[in-house]
Amino acid sequence: MQARSNRNLLVDQQKEILNMHQPETRTLSPSQGLRGEIVVPGDKSISHRAIMFSSLAEGTSRVRGLLRGEDCLSTLAAFQQMGVRVEDQGGELLIHGGGIRGLQEPANVIDCGNSGTTMRLMSGILAGQPFFSVLSGDKYLRRRPMARIITPLTAMGAQISGRENNTKAPLAIQGGQLRAGAYRSPVASAQIKSAVLLAGMQVEGETRVFEPHLSRDHSERMLRYFGVDIQVFEDGAQVCGPVSLKGREVEVPGDISSAAFFLVAALITPGSELLLKNVGVNPTRSGIIDILQQMGGSIELLNQRELSGEPVADLLVRYSALHGIRIDGELVPRAIDEFPVVCVAAVFAEGETLIRDAKELRVKETDRIAAVCDTLGRVGGQVEALEDGLRVTGSGHLRGGRVNSCGDHRIAMSMAVAALAADSEVIIEDTACTATSFPGFWELLVQISS
């Protein structure tokens, strides 16, 4: 396929995004079982970083398997605004990086869409660049907390201003000279850790980040793959700047967060046996597998291997009789994005499932604790909201009904999974949001459940 220019690539993808945002309501009926082999889209977290690090690298990077969901397209468009040249060759992107000092001042506000990863990691990059920039996003992103990255970056000398006393976007960043240092994060967050490390890469000296539990380590793995000397220890990571990145070939594995919906769907729908190919099983992200196996789920990891520095496997999952468990501590950050669909599994499990230490769920795209209670409650789920988690009493069934996703892609897809094992049809309002992380979700669901 002939390579397309930056301008055509961006225009075509923006048209697709506009189409995706049309209001949608979907009606799903119970399934007789899920069978077959599927490949889920590329990992969203890794896709973001592949774009960012390729753009900061010296030379050309070839990226295959990139997730072309809205969040990642926001990151791609941001770097194109700053002069990075991208060629779309169909199954792969060629990203021509100009080095860590090769970015140009953007002429307009950078729109991060719905993507917290874009805004928070970009803040770390832009804090050390010699120009002015503004980051904004949609109404949901502008409500999300940004003090968590502004505080450590400001301590490094960054000049960042935001709404509501520097706690909310839009963020105005006057980039400039930073200083190395150490930061102890009050929460385990890969976005906070990555923002600080990305700022530290641009300054002289050692920058360290400590966290209460080990958060996902995609940044550390990929930076190392791009030639950066990253030191990782039990409760954090360190980079010694300034650094240079070298262009690489990157293979993005399937997203385990996307795979989670199909894992749970197969576990709770009688007659199911499903093989998910080429899924990333990074131990800092694979908490969903550990949780479902502890609940009695039959999930086998086959053909385990490594791809561009990330562990990958094929996942074979079969319908299983589940039971409730307690989920807390270090397991929580390893599965933080998957808790809406974990709660669906818990409804169909015997006994009680208790989730604690998960207050972070309240500051996602929605307050996911409240959203899970509302949506599952409307179809008969027994779910109680706690300050830092949820209590789910398994009943083994859900009735049909009508729910609203609240514009949250993971709530919409979780309710689709619940519908497959419900007693009657479930109507889900506002489903276009799934394009944020999983374009093609509904078509794939129909393919394996028909």
C-alpha cells in the first residue's frame, strides 16, 4: 500500500473519530456460548508509548499493531502538531523522530481528547521543552485530577498553570530548564511515574520516582528497548539524564484490558471456549488473570514469548463455576482498569467478592465505583459502593433492562459482557465511547457469540 502523508493520515482519522461520536444505543440478547479464535486490538498503554518514544528518538521507528483508537490517535496528532513526520503504510506506521530536542512549538492548543495518558505523559515531556504549549481535552478529561503530575513536575522547576488552582485542565506549560530530583508518589500510578521519568530524561542528573506498590512498567521496558538506561528497583525507578533514544522496530501486543472483556464473557457464558491470540501478559498488568484464576476461572497461558521487550501469550479460556474472593493491596494497581468487568464476573460467582484499596476508580473517565453500582444495579446486580471499592454479592444471574454507559468505554463493554449471560435482553445507551480503546468491539462480539 502506498504510504499516506501526515496531513491525509490525520484528516482521515479525524473523520473516523467524528463518525464514531454519533449517539448509539445497542440491544444485546443472551448468548448460547462464545467459541473460536480472536485477536484483540493493540495494547493502548504500549501504543501511546510507542508513538511518544518513536517521536523523541533519533531516526525512524517502524510500529506494527498500533491501537488506532481515539486515545492513541490523540497522541499521534499531538506529535504531528509538533512537527513529527508520520507515514501510514497500512499495517504499520513509520515515525520519523528528530531526537529529544527535535519537537517544535505547536501553533494551536493540543487536544488530548479523552486520554489521561496523553495529557499526563505529554506534560512530563513538554515541561522540559524550550517552548510554550497548552493541553486540553473533552469534558470528561477536563474534570480529571491533574495536580498529581503538576506537583512533582513543579518541584522539578516546571511552570504549569491550570484551572481550579492548578488541579484541572486545560494546562498551560512554559517549558524550560528543569532540575533532577526524587519524588515519592502517594499512589501507585504509571502515569505519574512516567511523567516524572520523561521530564527527568531531559535534565542533568538522576531523577527517581518511588510508589507504594509497583505500577505498570511499560515505560521502563520500552525506554530500555529504545536504548535508555533505566534503573528499576522494588518500589520505583530511576533515570540519569540527559538521554538519547534510538529508532526501533516495535511490535505492539494485544491489550490485556481489551482481552479482559472476552475472558469474563467466556467464563460466565455456558458452553464457551475461546482462544485469544497474542495478548500482552506483562506481570504489572496481568492482575486480571490472577483474579479470575483465583475465582476459579479456567485460563491457560499458551505459547509464552517476548515481543519488543514485553511478555506475550495466547490465552485459552473456558466457561467455569466461579466463586467470590477478596481483592486488595498490590493486586489492585495491576488490574485497576479491569474492575468494572471483574464486578460482572463477581455477579455470576458464588458468594461475596470484596474489592478494597481501589479509590483510584473514582477518578477515571467516570466515578467507576458509582457507575458500576448504577449500571449493574439496574439489571438486578447486588453491588454496594464502598469509599475505596465495592462489595458484590453473587446471585448467578441478571435480569434484562436498560442502562447508560455514562460515556465510559469500559462501563459500556462491561455491560455488553453482562448482557451475554443475562436472563433477557439488555439495552445499552451511549455505546460510541467504546471507540476510545476498542474500535471493532461490537463486530467482534457478534462474530464469536452468534
